[in-house]
Amino acid sequence: MLKLPKNFENYEEARREGFLKVKALKEKGTPVVGIFCTYTPIELIHAAGAVAVGLCGTSDAPIPDAEKHLPKNLCPLIKSSYGFAVSETCPYFYFADLLVGETTCDGKKKMYELLNEIKPTHVMHLPQGQDKDHAFKYWREELIRLKEVLEDKFNIEITDEILREEIKERNRERKILLDFYELGKLNPSPISGHKVNETMEALGFQFDRRTQCDFIADRTRELKDKYEKELKGTKSNRPRILITGCPVGGVRDKVLKTIEDSGADIVAFENCSGVREKATLVDETMDPIDALTEKYLNVSCSVMTPNPRRFQALDEMIDEYEIDGVIEVVLQACHTFNVEAYNVKRFVTEKKDKPYLYIETDYSKLDIGQINTRINAFLEML
């Protein structure tokens, strides 16, 4: 019988429900693999008969626990993720059989060493660039190694046939999710950006993949119908904003809600919380490992140098979503996005001739007033 944490009864109701839900899943014999990044090839995890669940923390509540081991001037996402682990307050970490990390930043790399003392943690080592032959070969070996780890851990063989089926299923999911995101191309958008981000984060904790896809597909149809019947032909004069940079789940209310409460519409997300991983499908005609290698190597994260695919995505999205202004959200101590913001600003303002605002923040509430002032000034300029 699986045991719950010692202080389980002290958790709020929603967190207790999360523990009970994943406990029931485990008691049915379904393995749980915790992941941290869009570079992780989820198809391999699913092909091993496991479910993948995101473990990136979006709350400042466990950060004091993390800071007992980690430096204070570290990315809040890393501290929150680690804090949930050491405090046993995240049900998905607590019941995970295996963690899969990736070397997207130095902070995460060193955190994984500490996590490995709590749970078995496999780290995938990313190449630093995307466009060289050795990068493809290197990343392919990392996928093969993950496949072997999953097979050994869960006593299963991941055949090419099983993997091809998972690729098809995941591609189907990507199409459905991308269709939901692309509601933002409608003018006016039938759903707020805050709600889009909230909905997508909640999906990460639903283990019935077909049910979650059906829900999103139904919701997309409802919103398209709402647009056709109530909104079409009534273009909004609210500025249309694209969010780029770091994941924004932990600053959703502080940044996203403030933007929309201040009179703008967030209609596009060019970040890990948005279309970055979903815009390109896995080639279903190739060798499955080669296809997954190609797909995941081309994720346009700032960890890659150079990173031209991000600017290609920005170029296309600014046009397709009819963007009026770009707001880049960078989490404290996220050095790759922080440095790359210089080129993003130049691209947005000089190449696309659009206003740009840079916000660096963490999960605390200390800078709410400052952020509110800066966002309102930016929107007034628009």
C-alpha cells in the first residue's frame, strides 16, 4: 500500500485531492515520470507505459524550503520546483518513479544532482547548438539512452511500432492544442490570454490524455462558435499583445492579469507556456528515433546558440496574430533569456517596428506595483 506524506492532513483540499488522484493511478500499476522541459521526448515516456507530468514549480510557497539548500539569487522556477520536492508538498513529485531532466541551464543541472538524492533522476545532456551534424548525432544518443533507462526501469521493451503509435497520438494532441492557442488569431479573441495559460497548465495534471484532448477540442469549438455568433465583425480596439520569454505560470496573475485588466488582450504566447514545442509535428514517415531527435532538437529555446528559430517564430506570429506590442517576461537569474532579450528587442522594434517591453521578475509580490506602473505606461504608449 502506498503511503501519503506524514503531514498530508494539513494540506489544503486541492492538494490533498492531487495526492489521492496520483496515488490511485499508481495503485493501478501506472508508472509516473516527472519532467521539467519541452525538450523531453514525451513519446518515449508514453511508449514505456508511463504518464508524464510537469514538475516545474509555479508558486513562491515552497521557496523558503528550497533556499535552505539553494542560493537566494536563483531562478524562482528552480527554487519552487526543488522546494516542492524537499517539502513533500507536490503529489506528482512524491509519487514519481523517475525524474527526467535536461541541461537547459546551469541552475537546473546542479539542482538535478540534489533531486537525485531524493528520487532517481535521469539527465539528458543537450547539445549547445542545432545546425551541426554532430549535434543531431549527440542528441540522438541521448534519446537512445533515455529509451534504455525507461526500458530498464519499467521492465518493458519500447518497439518501433509502439513508438510510432505514440508519435501519431502525440501529433494529434499537438494539433488540438495548437488549434486552441490559435483562437488568439481571431479579432477579437473569444478567450483571454490569462485563461488560455491557466487552462493549459491545468491540463498537465490530467492523466486521461484522450479525455483532456476531447475537452480542449470541445472548448475550441465552443469558442469558435461564440466568435461567429457574437464577435465576428466587431474588431476590438484593445492592443493585441504577444508574450515571449520564460514560462509564465508562476507570474500569471502578477503579469498576465495586470496586462488584460489594464486594457489589452494577450493573444499569443511565444514561450514554453505557449506554441514553442507544439508548432512543429514529428515526422511520421521517418525512423522514429531519428524523427524524435529532429523534432526535439529544433525547439527554439534561448539555451541554443545561435537561436534563429525563435526569431523566425516571432516574425511569423507577430504577423499572423496581428500583434500591436510584444512583452518579454524573464524570470530572475534566467541568464540565457536575459541576454537574448537584447536581440529580441532589436528584432521587434527594428525589424517588425513594434513596441517592446521587458519585465524581469520572480514569484514574490514585492514588485507588483512597479510592474503595474510599467505595463500601464506601455499600454498608454500603444
